[in-house]
Amino acid sequence: MSDLTRVMVTGVGAVSASGMNIEAMWEAMLAGETGIDEIKQADISSWSHRLGGELKEYKPAKMLPDRKLLKAISRQDVLGISAAMQAIEDSQILPYRDGLDNPTAFNEKTGVFVGSPGNKYYQQYDFLPLMAKTQHNMQAFGSELMSEVHPMWLLRILPNNVLAYTGITYGFKGANHNVVNHATGGMQALLEAYHAIQSGQADRVVVVAYDVGTDVQASFYYERLGLLSARHLKPFDAAHDGTILAEGAAALVLESEASAKARGATTYAEITGGFARTEGSGLFSIEASGDALTDVLRQTLDAQKITSDDLAFIVAHGNGNPKSDISEAHAINRIQGDTCVPVTGFKWAMGHTLCTSGLMDAVLAAKALKTRTLPGIANLDTPAKACEHLNLIAKPLALGSQAKHALLINRGFGSMNVAVTMKACDDA
Amino acid sequence: MNKRRVAITGIGVVSPLGHDARSTWQGLMAGNSGMGAIQQFDASGFPVHFAAEVTNYTPRAVRTGKHHRFVMPFTQFALDAATEALEDAGIHPKTMTDNPRFGLVAGSGMMTGNFDHLTRFQQAAAPDGAVDWNALQQQGDAFYRLNDFGRTASNSGLSLLIQEFGITGYANSVHTACASGGQALGLAMQVIRRGEADYMLAGGFDSMINPLGVSSFCLLGALSSYNDTPETASRPFDGSRNGFVLGEGSAFLVLESWDKAKARGAKIYAELAGEGNTLSSYRITDSHPDGDGANQAIAGALSDAGVQPSDVDYINAHGTSTKMNDLSETNAIKAVFGERAYKLPVSSTKSQTGHLIAAAGAIEAAISVLAIQHAMVPMTKNQTTPDPACDLDYVAEGTREKSLGVVLSNSFGFGGTNSCLVFKHPEFERGRT
């Protein structure tokens, strides 16, 4: 693959329960602090499962300077656009563009690739008063519609709002995609952005993922499905008993090596490849053996002609769900040689941000490769029996100068598995 | 860079004009209209109460398997269109020795389909219109149905297709409003080009013909209000156009690497030769009056396909029948094709099928390919009042026989995504007419 365009990470941004920007999150994670807490946005006091990863300071007017925009979008979009703005600011591509003789050409080669949660239940609730009023009389519903529901309702709930407004806000006009695929949407957007740069469709791409995993009605179903924990999110731990849903957004600016070099950009890391595949089974299924995940991991390492011995660390999906954790542990065990690769995961800190989660891990892995420090699973006590052969790290790990490659794992409904590899930059 | 060529070897369609590709094409050629009063629910009180529905529908086959409990009417369309496409291509992921080389991309609609579910939620948790979460939990056992969740998950449709056809390779689902179907096909082409798959099932499915979907467009004032004359309501490029007509359905294509298709002696309908994928970054719903954004997508698609504007023989337009889209699209075509724009047949089959939203790009890709196969240009129906600003050859008088070497299909979505696809006749060569 060495003849292909290299793809660099030159900007990062994030909002989550762990912090309103990447610096705050980083500090909290290194200190072992979790942002998971009792849900406050809704009164669910009688529910058995009340934990979630909510933003601690949701102040839309502060997060987005454009007040008019706030009226046109919903909460999930505020998160996504905020993360995108942070990453764009961090990358410093705008001052560079604005100094160019031909910013139009720059904009046309700047793409926006998004992992979107699609639509959420909460977005439909604007219709509830009308439904209550018309008491299931469809004719009355239709005739009173125009006076009861906001005329811009559809625009507020568009599943591609973050894509659209990231473009509109900055004038980016290049290739774009809006991946809607449950918890792997963000990571798949990252992979497609990587390929778009490699194939020359774009020179740089803003990659964003966002989700309001705390959507209360969805949480109701996750709980009934037995996917949630009422007490903690402890990946790979003997006490793991489910995940905790969260809201959050993450964003990266990716650039071709030439684009990054042309403006002397600071690089965090390089994206070196990856694959997204399905296990071919049910919407909520996970293969207990981890065989299909093993295939994706092997395929990813093989494509770059590297082995697990080349890996400095693995960022596991580690969602705290026993079946997911154990099948993931099987897959990691199977790709390892004699040396056990340090394995971490980040969901203990901010909860499972669903569509955002993979891209959130990519942002944090980029930060780790840049700063040569890897946050551990701070709440790890005793590894679960099936996970005890993993080299799980609990405390922050200092990465040596030889540390190069990182492997990231992301999984979601649809029996989706995604693997992505990143590489430290030589100057890091 | 030498791009891996991509062949189209299978087509499947469920549309308001017919329940398969053949009957849809015949309906199109016969000048039929898919529009009529909405039958799926009592829409008589709504400001707009007609649409282009898939009527008298019986699923293609009796299907078995646990996943079928999560099927919704519009994902049923997807399963059936995809089944037809695979049968047409004569390949199936389940019987392939190299199964992981068979991937899937779906252009999926929004989650507004399950009004019964919302109704039960309202009764359980919000009898007075305000949500009480503790009340929901009290009635939790009675309210909870796994099927509700399985049908409304963001990737529910993708998951059904994965299970139905035994996909274990690349799988993705995209949504950029009305550009979804086009983008799904463009992405599938890229996946084959980069060597990640040899075969792709790609297309789109949607229905927003339900109380929330129809409400959403009524609120925006985006729909044609010609309630009394549904059959002539969709009038792309006409001076009296006043909005689009909501349609529903699905279309899937089987794409495969040219070499693989040749090697197995497959019937090749056409080559998917290029895509243009841009953002207008103008406004959320309106397209730029000059066609900015769309014209870069058209030019990009031609360049990606290695053809010149002079090679294009027909454009299947996005042509929604809204004031702004049709003007903007006309201007984008003029910007790219110059004087030639006036000699180029441009038609909008939405005048007959209605607007299939997330499936629009997919059904119009299928129609473009069938147009190449049959050497026939579909018409734009319902042109009666000239619009001086829309002055191209919209094929208003009826279908036209024409040998087609290169066809362009445009899809533009809310949010500003533009997706243009270029299809070539399997024997097209540049410089030969």
C-alpha cells in the first residue's frame, strides 16, 4: 500500500460526558475520572437503570455561535457541529485556506464524512400534543397539523444536518457521505474518508460522528434487551454486566500527506487502513466465538503486512456487555503472538456513545500516539475469566519511542465489526 | 490512475408503476402515472392527500427466518427489489465460494415509518401530550415489543438485507435525503474499484407515505397541492409546477467488477463508469439558483467516467417539480453542457413515479440503465405551461427512440448533497458514435 497517498490526522475535537473538549476529556481520563452519572435530562426515578453519559454543560448558545442555526436543528446536531468546529479550529485549515489565491479549489477538494445516528425517538415527540388533542382521529390530525406542529419540523430532524451545516458553515463543497449504521457509523465514515483521500476524490476531509445514545425511549428498549448495566460500565472485568448509553460527538480532520505538508500542519497520527464487515447474523446478534471479528482484525493487519508484534496498543470496543467483551477477547487472543499487546478501552469514562464511539476512540488514539501516553481502563479490578489473557491496562501507559501502530475495534448492531489501524508520526 | 471497471449485471425494482423492473419500465414507456389518493391511511384531512403509492402489493415470495419479524412495508420493498436484482444477475452471495467478496450498500430512509408505534407510545406515556417516563415504565410490560425496536433501528433495513442474502463482507448504509440512492451506488462502485469487493448489491428503499412523513412535507409546503388532479400533479420543469409528489419503493442493482462479470459470461446491462459527489453548501433545502454545487457534481461525474459533455446522450434529471430544484438543475446542466444543453434530451421520470426520496437515485439509476438497454428515452409528463427559465429539451411529447452511449443520472438532496452517476453502454467507446 506504500504507493498510495498517506492520510494524516491534523485536527481533533470531541464533546462527551468526560468533558466539553478533548483537553478536558484527556485530563479526566488520565486522572481516572468517569463522566457516567444518573440521567438528569429526564425524570426516570422509578426506572431500575438510571445511569448515562450526559454532557455536563449542555449550553447550545455557547457551543454554537450561530443562534439562528440553533432553531433549525436538534440536540444531536448541536453536539456534532460543535465537535466539527473544534476539530476544524484545531487543524488550522481555515487561516491557511483564507490566505490562498483560490479558496474555491480548496473548498471543492474538502469533503465532509459523517457518522449519523439517523433519527431518534425524541424527535417525534413534537407530534404528541397533536395526537393527544385529536385522539387518533386521523382526519382531525391532518386538518389541525398546520397549526399544531412547527413548520420546520422535518428540517430539525434531518439525519444529515451535521453534514449539511458543516458544509454551509465553512463552505466546504467536496465529496461527502452520511453513514447511518448504528454504532459503527462514525468509524465507517472515517474509513470512507480515508479512501476518498487515497483515491483523490478529496484532499482533506472533516470526519464527524455524533449521537444522543441517552434517548430515553431507546434506553427503555436496550434495558429490556438486557444490554444495560444498572451500576457501572466495566469492560473486560469480572463484574461486567452491561453497557451504559451516552451522548457525545467526535471529529477529526484528515488530510493527504501532500495537503498537510503544503501548509506545514501539525500531525497527530496517520490513518493506515481498516475494514468494515458484517458477521451476517441478526440485528442484535454477536457471534460468541469472535471468529468473524478475528477475520476482520487479521485482514486489517495483513493488508498492511504487519503483525500483532508491531502493535503498540489496541483500543478495544469494550462496551461492558459480557457477550461482546468475551467474544472480543477471543478475537484479540487469536491475533496475538507470544507478546501480549496492551489493550485499553475508553467507554468506562464517557459511556457508550453509539455512532460516535468508534470515532471517539480514533480521536483519543490519535491523542495517545501524539502525546505518547495511553489512558487505561481506570475502573478495572479483576479481569473476567475469559479476558484474563489480555494485557489489559488500568493505569495510563507511557508509550516508548518505538511504539508505532495502534489497532482500534468498533462494533455495532447489524453484527457489524470494524477495525482501523493508526500509526504514530515520525516527528511525534 | 487505472480504475477497475464496474459492470451492472442485475436490476430489481418495486415502484408505484410496477412491482418489478419489467413492469416499471413498461409503465414508464406507456406513459402511466403512479399517483392517486393515499390509500395507506386516512389522509383526507391533510393539506395534501395524494401520493404515488405501491398499490395492490403482494410480497415476491413467502420468506422464512426470524429476521422477518422486523420487516416494515418499505423494507419489504427492499428485500423484493434486491431479490429480483440477484435473480436477474444469476448470482447469490450464499452460493458463492468467495462470499466475503460480496458486499452491500443501502440508501436508507428516515425513521418516520411506524406511526402505530408512536400512537401506542403516546397512549402509554403521553396521554395528555407530555411524556411521563415513569408512567411508561409502569406499563412497561404491556408496551414493550421487541419488534418495535427492531423495526426502527437506524440500520434495520441493512440488517434485513444482510441476513436475507447472507452477506458477510462489506456492509454500509447511507442517508443523504433524496441523494441517498445515488450515493449508495457511487459508494458501491468505489468499493469495487479499490478492490475491497468484487460484487456489490446496492440501491435504496424508502416510504414516507405515512402520517408523519406526509405531515413533514406538508408543513414545509414542499408537496404539490394539486389534490384534484393527482396524475398531472408532478410536472417537472413546467411553468405551473408547485411541488413534488411523494412516492415509495425500492431499487437495487448488482454491480460487479467488469472482469468477473465477463469471466462468468454475465449479461452486462451497462457500465457504472463514474460518480460526482459534492456539497452545495448553500441552504438546507434550496438549491443554488445558478446550479452551483450540482454543476460540479455533473462535471465531476463526467470526468470520473472519462467522458466529455459531448458524449452524453441523455440526462435522467432529478427534476422534482419544485420551483427551485428544476430551475437550479436546468442552470447546472447549462453551465456544464453550454450550447449542447439545448440539444440534449433531459427528462424527469418523477413525473410518473413520484419522488421516492432515499430510493429516488436508485430507481433512476435502474431506469437509466434500462433506457440504454432499450435505446429509449423516457419522457417528462405533464408539460403544458412553458417556463421561460426552463427551456431545455425535456422530452415532453412522449418517449423517444434513441441509441444511448452515455447516460447521466442526477440526484440532489435536502442538505445540499449532489450525487451524479454516469452509465455507459457496454460497447461504448470514446470517439465512436
